[in-house]
Amino acid sequence: MSLQLQPKSNVNLILLDGSPTQLMVSTEQFREKYQANDEKVQHVEALVTFLMQFVPINYQKIKAELLAIGEQDLRVQRAAEIFVESGGPKSDPKDIAMAAEAFFRKVKMMHSYRFHKKFDGNALLIRAEEFIVKNNDVQLPHDYGVSDSITGKCETHVMSGNHKTFLLNNLEKVSELINSHI
């Protein structure tokens, strides 16, 4: 998106605990960890991950239930029902189904994305201290590989916490960094 906006205006590239390289590595680690090697298993894992972000579920039970459903549309519909049944935020099940399917497509896109052109400029990366998926076999660079996808420098700041908590734990500092960069 930054590459699309760049010709039209002065664009500041600010990344919050992510980069194309980091997202690709994380989704690949996730695929390997859960042996999600075919489209159906990948779809089910994405739906279960989506649900786990919002509602308490039994991972094994829900995974088995969704794997037993052959059609992708019916799996998404069932995931939306599980969301509602498990006490998720009040929403129309059709909206939940659309969000769950969008989550799957986003994860799939992140896994296959490779940059073909560098961003012309500098970047600010504010990242969490803890990695999304921990794997001692794969070492991501300190800047999540951002410096490889830009022509300028990557200013990197590491905040305490994980992907879900680093903003909450460091709200004032993150706000200062962003404001000083725009």
C-alpha cells in the first residue's frame, strides 16, 4: 500500500510489529507447527486462530469439528456460529463469517507476498520484544528484514510485551515515536 501511495504524496512508512518478511516467516512457522499443508487444513487453522483471538474455545475439539465439514462456506458459517455461541462480541453472524473468511485470505496473502520494489525512503518499525511464533531454528533480523525492502534506513524500537500487549504496555512511548515520525 505504501508503494501505491508513494508517487502521490510524501509517505511515512510506519510498521507496528510486522513486516513482509516477518509475516511470511511467521505464517510459514505456523504452517509447519500445525502441519497445515493443504488448503482445507490451512482454512481450518485460520478459522480456529480467528476464533481464539475473540472467544475461549477448545482448540482440538473445534479443529476436529471444522475439519469434518467439507465445504468451505459451511465451515465459515459454523465458525461464525461458534463465535456467537462462545460469547463473542454481539455481531451479526454474517459479519462474523465475512471477517473470518477475510482473516483466512489475509493470512494466505501474507504468506505468499514477496516485495518486488523497494519503498523509496526511511521506515519506523515499532516491534514487540516477544515474537508471534517462537522458533529457535529461524532467526529474524532485529528489524524484521525491513531494511531489505526500503532504500533508506529503518529506525527500530523494541517494546516490552508480545504482539497483543506491546501497544497497551507502551502507549505513551509508541505515540511519541509515531508523532515524531510523521
